[in-house]
Amino acid sequence: MSGHSKWAGIKHKKATIDAKKGQIFSKIIREITVAARQGGSDPVGNPRLRVAIDKARAVNMPQDNIKKAIKRGTGELPGVTYEELVYEGYGPGGAAILVEITTDNKNRVTAEVRKTFSRHGGNLGDAGCVGWMFNKKGYISVDKKKIKEEELIEIALESGAEDVKADDEDLFEIITQPQDFEKVKKSLEGKNIEINSAEVTMLPQTYVKLEGAKAEQMLRLMDGLDNNDDVQNVYANFDIPKEIMEKVS
């Protein structure tokens, strides 16, 4: 899990910076709009919308922006129709990459994503080439300094978590089935346990260790994909030393 937790930490820091320039707002608004279109405007009965609203609040998005995005999704306000796509490919060293897209222009984003892969030593693959290497899971991380491991394990497992692990850095990692994610998260919050990060994500089954130039190239590829406004999420199965990740980020 170390590769995922390190990258999740960097993404969390990046989100704070991106919020200042508006990019993260744009991505979350798209996610809210699509979630509302597919599952309705009530977050109580629409888990995907509930998670998207939580993301919006985490970066201090104004409530008015959230309401307008929901109304665009339900058709109460005019708006762009977005298409959801998933691209698969390989990065430097053979690392597997999944890219989730929300776009109003498939041809444009396909060309841009292909160019980003090529520029940073990767290549876009066929559908299904790497998807089988990932499992959809709920992922919650908690700082080791905030709670004792035994206490966290008891709370998490009793609320429906699948597993609790201590990574090789400074986090406890809680894994859930997607349908149990909200229940476990609320249980932790109800015990006043401070959560470092929480998301429904795609976790790799195995990891590819990368070092040196390939590691740096891989991180530049991830950053290039993340900086595309049409890219919602990027998942990869790399494991890169913390010092390299911090240097490149």
C-alpha cells in the first residue's frame, strides 16, 4: 500500500494548491454534475454525489457552486453534457495506469492523453490491458500519532472495514468494500478520529518498484495527466521512494 499512500498524500497537498487556481473546483463540479445526473439530487440516496460534495467541502468550495452543479446535473439549469471514459496504459518501467475522464470532447482529450503518455515515456494501451490489475475499494488513512493501532482496528473492523494496515511511513490504512466506505468513515468521525484522507479508489493488486530516472519520469507523467482538466482520477501501481516523490512533487 505504500505506493498509494505516498501518492495520496501528494495529491492532498496538490489539491490545496490547485484550489487556489480553480482547477480542483472545475474537476469537482464536473463530478457533482455527473453524479447528480446519474443518481439524482439527494446525497442521502446518492452515495457518489455524497462523496463528491464531501470533496467540495474539503477544499472550501462555496455552497452556491455545489447547488448550481447539482442543478445542472438534474437539468434544472442549462449546462454541458459530459461523457465518462476510462483509458488504460503503461508508464516508465511497465507501471500500469488507469485514467478516469469526464469530458465534453472525446476526440480532444484522447489526443491530449496520448500525447502526455508519449511525452513522459509511457504509452496508451487497449481497453482492458491493465484494468484487471486494480480493485475498487474504499481507502481511509489516519495518522499513526492520532490513535493506537489496537483501538483503530477494533473501531474499523466493527464498523465493516475489510482490513487495517500500518504502512511503512506514518499512516494507518483502512480498506473497505465500496459499499461500506461511508459507514466506516462515519464511524471513525463519530469517534472523533481525525482522518488524513478518504476516497473510493482503485487499488493495485501488486506494485512495480521504480527508482532513479524512471521514477522521476513516472511522477512527471502522473502530474501531466492530473493537470488535464478533463482527467478526474489517475491510478497507478508504482512504488517509488518517498524522497524521490517529494523531490519531484
